[in-house]
Amino acid sequence: MTKQKRWIARLAIGLLVLLVICTIVSRSIYTMLLPVVEVSSVSMRTALSYESTLQGSYTFSDSQPLIAGGEWVVESVEGSSGKPVKRGDLLFTIDNAQNALTISRMELSIKTLEDQIASNESKSASTLADLRTQLQIAKKELEMHLEEIQYSTGIQSVDEQNSLKTTRLKLAVTKLEDQIASTEANGKSSREELERQLAIARRELELQREKMPAEGKVFADADGILEDFDLREGNTLSAGEEYARIRSAEAVRCVQWELPPAEGGKYSEGDRIKIQVTTSADSSIENSTIREKYFDGERGAWVFTAESKDSANALIGTLPTIYLTRYSGIYDQIIPVACIASTPNGDVVRIVRTRNGLFGEESIIEEVSVEVHEQNNFYAGVSFSAGLSDVVVKYTSRPLKNGCEVSVVN
């Protein structure tokens, strides 16, 4: 009997152990089958940041660009980059043959227009003189005919003949008057059009002479230090191309960059930036602020400059990298953009709540409506009902439903 009791006790303990093991295994399997989620905390009372990285160029705070006035082919170079120059110093000479040919053609066009105006005036004057002579004759004939009528009235056939001749003479006078008026109007219109073309041609010639250097010699137009001057014999410059700059002795080294209208309007003078400069030894990052901002209508972009002391050691052929950061207003809550889910009823976030279950603490999903105020590529300023310690789902292994249990990984 004692043996039987012992056997029953051992069997009961074994069954109990087996039940515990089965429960643990089943719970583990159940947990493994739950959706796995990665969560994120909610940042309170902070701002969104927007970061941009772009290439700039080196310049000086007080420098004047030198621009090619046309397509110039360099014949000889006198100036040297980094050397002081005075206004009127010869920098280089260009092949002036093409310029001379262009000016000759423009002068010939002007002479042709002037001759055409003179010829038209002469022809118009001759035509008008002829028409006025004919008009005087026609009026005289009409006058003499009217005098004859006074002495030949009373005979019906004669009256009819006189009436027809009078009508014909009057029509001739009217026609000549109309021809004179038309000729004068046409002559005036043609003269005005030719004079307009002549004025344009003269202005174009004037501009051509202004932008093309006399005798092919290009001079410095200000006192200062010649910078970024790297012309060689045979180089070709396009019209409007910047080939050098002249900076004042007091100018400071700067970097310059551009932003499109919509983006550039978000930054102001005084905003902090970072500048990365590549030197022969290494690359350095310095802090600076936006020194100047203006809108360039021709390029359709905002142009910014910032002082850069490190640019004095910049490696030749390299460009600075500009790091811009701007901030939004303060938001009560900021979460990763990935935490926001779109549903037919609007945007929601999924808060992970905890509750006590049969086998301990369980993680349950609660969907809460969220209002998105602003977002960048990674984070969003939002409003929703949440506690200070709440966490929200960032990524999930499977679609989630409100009230479902999940397995949380950090």
C-alpha cells in the first residue's frame, strides 16, 4: 500500500512538472507567434530640425567680378592672380579681328538704314510733288469748266454734258487728294519704322563698343588684389563669363552658396552654419554665421555668403561643403515619422499599453488619433493623447489591430 502511494505521488509530481513544461512551451510558442514591434519614446516640448548639405565656392566679402563682354579669344596675358592692380592696369589682350568685323557689319547696317530713309524721303517727296501738280491742274480744269457752264445753260443736252463733266472732274480732284493723303501717311509710317530700326541698330553698336575693349586691350577697372585669374594664351571666354575678381585690401575670406527661392527664404542673416574646408593636410570644420543674403534675379536663386578663416588654407581645386541647420517652432510632442500610420479614419499612432495577464505582464496595442502639424524626413511635430512614459510603435512585423497583443523589442 505504501509502495502504491509513493508511485501515485511520483506520478502526480511528474504530471505536474509535465503540465508546467507544456504551459511554458505553449506560452513561448504563443509569444513567438505574436507580432513583433519596435517602439519609440515621445519627445516633449522640442523642435524639428532641417539639415542640408551642399557645395559652395570661395570668395571675398568685398570683391568685384570681371566679366567678359563677348566671345573673347586671349592673345596675351599680363596680369597675375594674387598680385595688386590699379585701375587702368593692363590685364590681357584679345584677338580684336572678330570684334572689328562685327562692328564693321553693324556700321554697314546703320549706313544702309540711313540711305534707305534718305531714298524713301526723296521718292516720297518726288511722288507728292507730282501728285500736287496733278491736283492743281485738275482743280484748274474744274474751275474753268464751272465758268463755262455759266454761259451755256438752257439747252438740255448741253446741261447733261456739263453735269457729267463736272462729276468726272470732281472725282479726279477727290482721287488725287486721297492719293496725296495716303502717300503722306504711308511715307510717315515707313519713315517711323525705319527710324525705329535705326535707333535700335545705333544702340546695339554702342553696346558692342562698350563691351568690347578698344584695340583688344582689357584693363583693371578698380584698385585691389587680382583673384581667380588663370587665363592662358588661346583661352576662349564666353559672353557673360566671369574670368577673375578684384578684391579690396580690407576684404575678408568667405564662402558663397545658392539656394532656390522656396528654400532660401527660410534662412536669414545671422543664422549659424558649419563649413568644411579641405586643406593639404586634412579637412577642417568651422562654425560661422550667414554674413549676407540677397536674391539674384538673373540666376533665380538666393545667394548667401559666410566668413571662413579656414578657406585661406584650402587645397587648390577643392570646394567648401556647407552644412545648414534650421529649426521649426516648439511642438508639444515629436515622434518618428515611421510611428504614424494611415487608416481609413485618418492618421493614428499605436501606443503600447501594459496589463497583468495570467502569465505576467502583457503588451497591448491602443490606436489613438494623431494630428500632424509639421514633419521633416525623419520626425514629425504632432498632437495626441499620451502620457510622459508612453511608447509608440515604430516598426511592426505584421499588421496590427486595436487591442491586439504584441511582443516588444527595444
